[in-house]
Amino acid sequence: MLFVTNRFPKQSIRTRNGRKFNFDLKNNAPSNSVFFCEKGSNEDHTEIGSLEFLKRLKECQSKQILLFVHGFNNLPTQVFEMASDLQELCDKKERNEVLVVPLIWPCDNDLGIVDDYWDDQKSADQSGYSFARVLEKFLAWRNADANEPESTPCLKRINLLAHSMGNRVLRQTLGSWNQYDLASGVPLIFRNTFMVAADVVNETLHEGQTGELIAHASRNVVVYYASDDLALRASKAANLKNKIASRRLGHTGPENIKLTLRNVFQVDCDDINTQYDMPKGHNYFRHGNDSSQSGLVFDHIFQCMKNGRVFPDNPEQRSVILK
């Protein structure tokens, strides 16, 4: 499995292709550097560098790429487990259709969950500067000069799935990319962006708000939400303690979908989220009631990647309830 991270390694931060890469789990500060790596056995990984990384993506048999941005309080081993589950589910649907690539940002591993939450919010914001550099490399790679045989454009479609606080990372990444690297707004780089149990305010995607760039960068933006997501209730409580009062996007969907761009869609998962993830109802985007089978949320995600349309039978539809 290939992955990208801005977590510090135990080794030097100086990139050397082919060197061993081990996560320094005691250092939860976001690095300004990003590391393009291949997962190894146990905790021994290999740094391969951006050129080799992008070359492997281009040469792999999969038609599409799914970037996976995890949520808060997840250590690398947990992220790899989730990414492996997603890859297995994709392969069961159709082999060589989708390659899952996790983007690993530094979460806290302290004991106090509220302290973890606030440390992770800061880390999520700061990680945006690092991952903006990754998007810049992806864009240059995808738009390479077709007249140069070794750098022909890559035609693979790129999708992104952000879970929980990973949506904050996504929002900050696009904001930083737009502010520091782009002259006229973000390009259309993602075929689909899936925002699952998003731990951001529910006005984020409204026109004029900070998350509007997510819609600009995507053909489709699909928001999956559930009002009884217990993890987001804890998030809201943590925010209220610090005098920030707003409902979360992963609880309600967009505050007013009419204030979002037309390529934003919402999927109500209230009837199934706790069945798939008892009792929290937060990690409901992979398996169904049977851990060996995909759930309705994953089925919808995969259908969007295959078709490039959220509701192919009704182009005017913007909402659905999964049951």
C-alpha cells in the first residue's frame, strides 16, 4: 500500500529514496515536509519519494484513485486498517477499479479525549499547508506535457474520502493551496469528494464560506450525515466548552442546501449508522451489519465512483435517505 504523510519519522526529515521510515508516535507536531512512502510489514515502511510514488500510481492497473483522509485520534496502524478495509471492499466490487491511498496526518495519542480533540484540531489546520503541496504535485503530474514520453498525462480519475476531522484537513488544504499556490481559484481535481461524518460546522459548504472551495475542486460533493452520531455529539460538547456553538455537518448535512453549489448532495444515514457502528454510529462508511460485506454507504460511494453521478436516474435530485 502506498501512502503520504506529514507525520515525523524517527529517522531524519531529509528525504532519501529507499530508506527505512518509522513513525515517531511521540511527536504529534505536523511536519512542513511530506513523505511519499510504501507500507511495509509491521512498522517498518519505505520512503520512495514523490516521483516514484506518482509513477507507481500511473502504472498500476486501477482505473481510479481514492485518497483517504482519516479522522481524529487515529494512529497510523488504525489508518492502515481502515484503508485496507476500503481496498478489500473495492476489490470485491470490481477488481482493478479503485486504488486506495491514505493521507496520514498527526493525531494526538494522549489519554484525555478533550485535550486530544483540541490538539488534533490544531494539527488538522496546520496539516493543510503540507497537503496543499501534495495536491500541487498531483496537479502537475496529471497535467504533464503529453509531448514528453516519460511525463505523459495521467488519465486516472482522482476521488477523495474524508472522515470526521479529516474534512477539516481537506478544507484547510484547499484553502492553503488557493491562497499560496494558485492564481485564479482551485482547479477541478476530484471526480467525487465524499464527506463522511464531517466534523466541521454545517455552514461550511455554503457559498462564501471556507469550504466552498471543496465544491469548486470536485465534480460531485456528497455529504453523509446522521443525527445520532455520538462521536460528533462529543465534538459539539468540546466546542461548546470553548465557546464555539454550531451544529456539525456530519449531524445535519448542510444547514441550507439551497445555499450550496449545485454539485453538493446530501445522504441521510440516520437509519443505518448505529447498526453499522454500535454504539457510536460514527464509522459507518465501510461494512454493513456483517463485517464481511459492504454497507449501503460504501455501496453508494462505489456507485458514485463508477458512474461519476450521485443520482444517475434523476439529475435534479440532491438528497436521499439510506434505509
